[in-house]
Amino acid sequence: MKRFERFLTTHPDDVGCDETRRLLHVYAEAIVAGTPSHLGIAAHLEDCPPCADELEGLLAAITEHAHD
């Protein structure tokens, strides 16, 4: 039940899927650099598994490319 309640309420800083997807590549690069700073994206990723999955894939691609 808590997961459902969490799904129904959004964090006040949550920027939503559209904004997250628009800036996800910038956020991923900031994570790799050790400087993630966009709280709205971080808040969104906590509550949106599809966007969090996209970030994981992007991070994998970035780190794989960095090792080539």
C-alpha cells in the first residue's frame, strides 16, 4: 500500500518525465563527473522507474564509452 500511496503523491521538486528526459543526458554526465545537482530530476527518478531505467542505460553507455 505504501508504494501505491507514494505513486499517487509526487515530490514538490519533481520536474516530471518530459523535463527529465530532456535533460537526462546532462544529468548522467554530471553523475559521472561527480557533480549531479538537479534536484528536480533526482526527485523524479526516485518515483519513476521507467526514467530511472533510462538513466541506468545512459550511465552504462557513458561509462562503457569512456573505457574504449
